[in-house]
Amino acid sequence: MFDKLKEVEARYEEISSLLMEPDVVSDQKGYTKLMREYKSLTPLIEKFREYTAAKTNMEQARELLDMGGLDRELKDMAEEEWAENKNKLEPLSEELKVLLLPRDPNDEKNVIVEIRGGAGGDEAALFSMSLTRMYTMYAELKGWKTDIINVNETELGGYKEVSFMIEGDGAYSRLKFESGVHRVQRVPETESQGRVHTSTVTVAVLPEAEEVEFEIKTADLQIDTYRASGAGGQHVNTTDSAIRITHIPTGTIVECQDERSQHKNKDKAMKLLRSRIYDKMMQEATDELASTRKSQVGTGDRSERIRTYNYPQSRVSDHRIGLTLYKLEQILNGDIDEVVDALITADRAERLKNN
């Protein structure tokens, strides 16, 4: 492990030097890529240097004690220094093991969240709106920016489907385990008998794909414009500003009608298209790995039921890690860090076990 850490430290110092060079600074793409690598290595290197300092201090205290001839006060100080630094080494070593785990290259990226109503009709659409609100409020608590890409509303005010961007440092690292089927159990307002109904909503969290990662050829795109429409007169305009883009090789179709400007809708639709295709490429690349090792927090498959929100019991249960919390209202108001942290911890524990 420590040979590997020394190699990483050498790379860190190399990047630090490169970032000072005028040629690198003037190359925006190259500079951004190096800065991203530098930033991702910083926590590991800081922790390694903390470990190295503790080890050095312990060894120096040991040398003093081995020399002998110390007065009582100096001997006590040396023994205290030795013991204090020795006690630091094991927990620091464990932290280094976690930091050395292979990083998901998408962790620092912005995300596009897609939410679709599943079984349950209007109830599912209403819960799609509740989940959209939950993630939007979570983003607000984190100081992240949200931007609606497309929304298909129902007459009752729910969302048949909605897609939106969340921009912020580490957004994907925090939200990637939200992909899957979310189940809601509650009594619909239209239910006169007071019976609990079960509905489902599908959530997909896609890392935003950058233009440099792969090329989409213009010749492979079919772009159609149409007049925006929506329930209750919302998002309706009198010009053909809505955009539908079809990527012919993969059959991927995206739509955007949230903006009044056709140009803005096209930009948003292209971001969504690029991220969907990138997500598909990642899924194909990890299929083989997923078949040999299924993570404790699941494969991220859209068909996998991951969580239940039970209104009568004010309960939220994540089925992948057996977590149950009786704080439904707080969670739906965006307070989901406890769930997110538990999922990240479970993922790390699983990867450490298999590393």
C-alpha cells in the first residue's frame, strides 16, 4: 500500500509543477483535466502526509527513549509523544485504504435526474412530483443549482415524467445510488374507503457527459420542432420552440420544451441526449463486472426496487442495506443525507471486502 502511496504522491507533485507552466495554463481543456486530477488526489495525499508525520514523530520519540539518560520530565514527554502518534497510525491506515479504493471517474460531475411515474397512474405521477421536490430541496441544502429540462404534467398536477439538471461539486457521488424503483404506500385523496394504495416511480441518475468524452455526429441526429404544450395551459407557447432529438444509431429520443427559446431547448436536449448515451455506454462497460460482483447497494438497475416510502407509518426503508427511518416528512423535505451516507458507507465496505 505504501509503495502505491509514494507513486501517487510523486504524481501529485508532478501535477503541481505542471499547473505552474504557462503552456499548460493556456490550454483550457488540459488545465481543467489536470486540476480535476489534482483535486481528486488532494484528500489522499493530505492523509498520507498526516500518516507519515505521525510515523516520523513516533520514531523520533523512540530514538530519544532508546538513547537513555533523559530526566524524568523529558522521558515522560517522549513516552507520551510515542504513544500518541502510535495510536494515530492504525485509524489513519484504515482511512488511507478507503481513500485508495478506485474512484468513480464520474463522482465529481453534475447529474441529470429523470423521474417517471410507473404503476399507479395519477398517484405515481403525484409521487414523481414529490420526489422531484425532494431532490430539488436537497440540492438547495447543498448549495447546488437545479434546472428543469423537460416536464410532462398531468391534469392533477403530477408529473408523468420529468428530467432536470443538478449542478454542483460531487453531485453524482451523492446521488448515484438513487437510481431504481421507488415505491410509495399511502391513501390517495380520491380513495373514499381509506385503503392504502401502492404506486411506483422510476428514478434514473445520469452523470452529465462532456463533449470531450465522445463525439455525436450531426448526421446521426434527427431534430424536430413542435409547439410546446402542457396541462392547465402551463409551458404553452405559440411558436415551435419545443425540440425533439432522435439519435438514429441508438434510437435514443429526448425532448425539451421548458424554455421559450428553441436554441435553449436544443442545448438542454443535447445535454440530456449526450448523458443518456454516455450512461448506456457505462452500463455496457460494467455489465461484465456486475455479473461477477453485485455491490451491496445494488446494480443501479432501473428495474430494481430500492426504497419504500410508507405514509401511514411515516417510514422510509432502503431495501438494499436494510435501513429504516421513521422520518418521512424530513426526508421528503430534502433531508436525505442520512440515507445517502449509509449507502456510501455500505458501498465502501463492500469494495474494501472485495479489494
